[in-house]
Amino acid sequence: MTEPVTALTDYVLAAASLGFAIRLGRDIGPRNRVSGWFWCTAFVAAAVGAAAGGTFHGFTARLDPGTRRVLWNTTVFSIGACGAFIAAGIHSADIKRKDGTVRWLACGIAVTLLGAAVQQSGWPRFARFNHNDAYHLIQVVGLYCFFRFARTVRDRPGAPSGPS
């Protein structure tokens, strides 16, 4: 494997994201039909991006250039889609300070920004554990905070509730 720890931490991130999507999908009902589906889709997009990224980092030396390009593009586009669905999930939610939803949202944003700072800093640089690995593990915590937010919110008043 080219970067075994980076691949492993990417796959951990993918598994956590998929687990969050499945758990949240089981809780979708009339109170969160719109925001819940946006959040489920965000977590699935994160899982796809992390799985493609893990495959890219783990096997890049054995892949032809076209396959590497497809994997990396899938990673980048999936992460972008995740961000877009997170924004849609936030926009469609009825966010209230008194019920704790703001706290989980702020935590998810703060942890994600911390992870991005660590990744961009290049720290740490150990032989088998690097900034990408640290970012992946930090982002698992960030996605958990977003998951907790998504589980606590209701759809914004007046949001379509789907078929009756």
C-alpha cells in the first residue's frame, strides 16, 4: 500500500459517515422529512468521498493515471456535495438555541475548521502518521457533532412534508 494509515483513517471516516447516514435515515419522519434527507445525503456524500480518498491514498502507486484521476475527482466532488447538502440541511432546519441544536452545529463547524487547520499545517509529520491522518480522525468527531445536530432539529415551519 502507498499510504496505509491515510487509507485506513479515510475508511474509518467513510464507515462513520455511512453509519451516521443509516442511523439518521431510520429517524426520518414528519418532523424532519426535509432536513433529515439533506443530512442523510450529506453523510452518504462524505462516505463516498472518504472511501474514494482512501482508495486513492492506499493504492495510488498501483493505479493507472486515469483511475487515479477518477478517484481523486470523486473525492473532491463528493466532499463538495457533502458541504452543499450540509448547507441545505442547515437552511431547511428550524434552529433554536434553547433546545441545544446551535451548540451541536457550532461544535461541528469548529471541529471541522480545526481539522482543516491541522491538515493545512502539515502537522504532525511522523513516519506513519501525518496531517491527513490527523484530519480524518478529527473530522470523524466533527461529523459526529453534525450528526447530533441533525438528530435534534425539526424542519423549518412551512417546509413541504412530502406525500400525505
